[in-house]
Amino acid sequence: MSVTIEKVTQLVELRAAVIRAAKNSVTAINDLLMSHTPIEVLAHIKFCEIGFHPSDDRRLNLIEQVNQTFTYLVSFAAVEEILHRHPNSLPILLNLGTSAGSDLESKAEGVVAEVFAAVKRDNNRKLVKDVAKVASAEIVEVEICYRYVFFYSPEEKCTPFRLDDRFPTVEIVPLSKLQVWGDLQSM
């Protein structure tokens, strides 16, 4: 799914949809726990669509929902960080899920970014792969001036850095739990 963010209030609406889907899934998990054996619960989590898509009104495998939920939340936090760094970058094209292209693009400011959430930043070489992708990214008709990889990993220090001399134009920005989760618990 691709969304063009034209105003910050859209992020509030998108986060609210993610939270609604999470609440629906937790209700489904509670129902499973009350009526199934432990192995049946795990089987449902693995093989059935007991989850809810974070932005569409449809059922989804719970494992996929977990992955998409945190990628979406990191994406929203990355948009906010881009707006903090580049206030004139709206509109921002946000490619969520399996959409083609860079995860975030601003033609107004020449910004391109990839995002991810992981237990550790080095899992599956995701950081290296995303840095390489951003380093080679192009936006048609626009010179890219700013290249980022935003990510959330629970144990990561929130200090921006660069990977190494191979990719000097890509800034890597670890996001904090507060940036990614915000005040979601109250929603």
C-alpha cells in the first residue's frame, strides 16, 4: 500500500488503525487462550488468520501482523523525523508493506529512506541491504540530497551513524521506543 502524507494529522489516523488492529488481535488471542490447548493456540498463531491487517479491514496471519505493525510504526516515526530535519519535505510518499520503491520518498526535498524493525540491527543483514538500496536509489526528475535508513531495535542506542566508507551518503538513524511507540498505550 502506498500513501501520500500531505499533513501530519494523517499519521495520527494511520497509527489509530494500527492500534485498532492490535486490539482486535489481542481479543482473538484471549479467546484462543480460553478455549484451546497450548499447542492449538500456537498452531492458530502460526497457520491461521487470527490477526488483523494494520491498515486494511481484513484478517491476516498474526506473525505477519506483528511484522507489519512495527514496520508501519517505524515508518510513521521516520516521517516525523524527516519532517523535523526537513520541514518542507511534504508531501512524502510512504510505501508500506510490499509496495515497490523506497519506503519513503520526498520529491520536494530530495529525501529517500528505508525503514525496518528488528530484534537486532544485524539480523538477516537487513541494515547492510537497506543502506546499499538507499545508496543506489533514484527518484525520477529529482536529485536526491538526503539518504537515510531509519530503524527500531530495542537495545540500540539512538545515535545516528554511517555504516562505513562504502556508503558515505547514507545516514543511519536508530529510533527510540518513544519515537516509534509514542503514547500508543493510551489509544
